[in-house]
Amino acid sequence: MTQSPATPLPPPKERRRLREAGSLTQAQVAERVGVSRETVRSWETGRTTPRGRKREAYAKLLTSLGEEETVTKPPAVGAAEVEVAEVEAVEAEVVEVVEVDVVEVEVVDDTAVLEPVLVPAPVPVPIEEPSRAPLTPAQAFDALYAFCAPALVRQAYLLTGRRELARESVERAFQIAWQRWPEVAVDRDPAGWVRSVAYEHALSPWHRFRPRYRHPEPPPPDAADRALLTALLKLPPSYRRTLLLYDGVGLGLAETAAETEASTPAAASRLLHAREALAAQLPDLSDPAELHRRMTELASTGRLHAAKPPTVRFVGERRTVFWTRAAIAFTVAIIGATTFTVRVAPTRYEAPVPVGERVEGVPARVVQGALSEDEVALRDRLRNGMTSGPERLAPIGR
């Protein structure tokens, strides 16, 4: 059985240009194609490529945008006409003179004489646009945080079901990103780097031992949202993360497998089992598009807000300073303890007694020998004086 050839698509930059020429946002394109906004962004950056029906719908939309652009494009003007028009405009600017009547007063015999003076108009000087200066590390970090933090907090809430833990996970991920900013700034996907760290922190099993997270938070007010959140939290963490990345964020299967550090077949198996488990509890979520919509609505009803970027950077720097000082203090304590031990330790070595060598100073072992005459007489008297019965318990005077 032969497969039909894939529908051709323009390059990623051309896809974005066609969307912007049609005055469409990524969200509007995603709604028309039936995917998430993150998926459209991945298509336009070239990270992923659409397949199947989504590819056909996306190609048809781009084709229609290209046809509309061709229809609405103004007719081309000849090169000679453009050059003549530009020359005439420049000449008009240079030779244009405005006559301004400036009144000069000269007093001659108490009589005011008025003389008009012609003042040429100033030639307009073109204003050069200042070259855009490169962003500082703090500005680049703040831009990344403003772009990714709100969505990451909502995603972490779907992973944990806790609003405070979601905010903490995202802030901790960005604090680590600020500490390693030279590495994150040159990464191919800084948003994916931060998302991976936030997911790892949110799904850490050690949170269950923290007192503030022992009791569950109030569930969502809507019954459908409560049922969906309960079903998500019943999934294993790896299944929940795979489902969120594929059906929630909109990553491809290969990108999902890479971010979860699993093979592509393993990620596909986790995704299928997670969908089956959700469909068993909530049959109306068997459609992936409906599941994506419900997950988006659930994440949006939490009223989750992230901290400001300067606050995250400041807290991260304070944390780094604290752990640096703690490491220095611990090192100094170890050096002090070692120095004290060396100072008070004995300087003369006493070798242990080897095995088999006689130990001096131990008294000789006493062995029972022959009895004296008095001892023999006492023994005979005791033996003869012993009687059986109760009288044996009573002492007999000598």
C-alpha cells in the first residue's frame, strides 16, 4: 500500500512572514488548524514539522494567505519612475525656501523704518536611527522570564495540583537559570531548559516530607475541573509529564521523549497509557483536542501569578551567597578540627604487643596441690559430721 506524498510547506521564516502578512496571531492560526499556540511557534521556528491532517490544514491556510497577499499587493512601479520621483523629492527638499517677514526696527529721527528680510528655511537633516544596543544579561533574563513564567506556573500546577509548589518550582528553575546564565543564554531552547528544571523540581518526591505540603490544597470550585485534576494526579509522574508535554504544551513525540529522557517508543507507550487511564475515568476526554482545551481551562482557573523578574534574580543571588558562605564556613570548621586533632595527638607511637609474645607483669596461674595435715583433718571431720536430712541445714557448733 503506497502513501500519498506529504503536502509541501514553505520554509519556517516564510511561514511566519505569511502569517504576519495576513495579520494573524499564532493563537488564531492554532485555532484554525486545531493545535496549540506553542505548536505553531515550533512550526515557525523549525523545531518541529506538522504531519498528517494537521500538515494539510496548515499548508492550505498558508496557501490561502499567500494568494490573499498576491491579490492585495499593489502594482509594481518601474525603476526609472522610482528614481525620477526620488530625485525630484530630494531637490524639492533642498531648494525649498520659505519667505519669512522678519521685522527689523531702525530708529532714525524718531521714525521707525521697516525693512523686510528674507530668511532661508533650514534644510531638513535626516535623523539617523540609533543602533539597537545588545541586551544586558539581566534584560535578556527578564525577557525570558516574562515570556515563559506565566505558562510554566500553570503547567506546574497541572503536574502537582498545588499552587504554591507550582510558583516555587518555576522561581527555583529561573534562579538556577540565572546562576548558569552563560550556559542558558547560548542554549538552543532556553525555554525548554527552564521548563525541564521546573518539572524536575515540581515532581520531586521529597516534597511529601515538607510540613507545608503534607495537607492538600483546596480543589478547584468546578466539579469537572476537580474530576480532571484528580484523574491527572492519579497518573504516575512520568505519564503525567509526558501527557502534559504532548497534549498540553504541544511538543512532538521526539521532543517529548528527549525532554523526559526516554526513548521514543517509551514516550509513546506512556502517552497511550495516560490517555487510556484518563478516558476510563472521563470518557468525554478521549479526544486529544478536547483534552488540550480542558487542561488549558483548568490551568487558567487557578489564578496563578509569578513573582517579578528582579525579585527572582535577587533571591537567587542571595541563595548563592548563602550557600557559598556556608561552604566556606564548613571548610574552615574542617580545617580547624584537623588542626586541633594534630595539635593534641600524642607524638610518640606505642606499638601493640605482638601475638605469641609473653606479657610481663601478669601473676602466675595457681594450680591446686597437696593438702596439709590440718586441711586433711578438716576435710575428714566435715565428711564424717555431715548428716542427711533437715539437720544438715542447721549449723553445728565446734
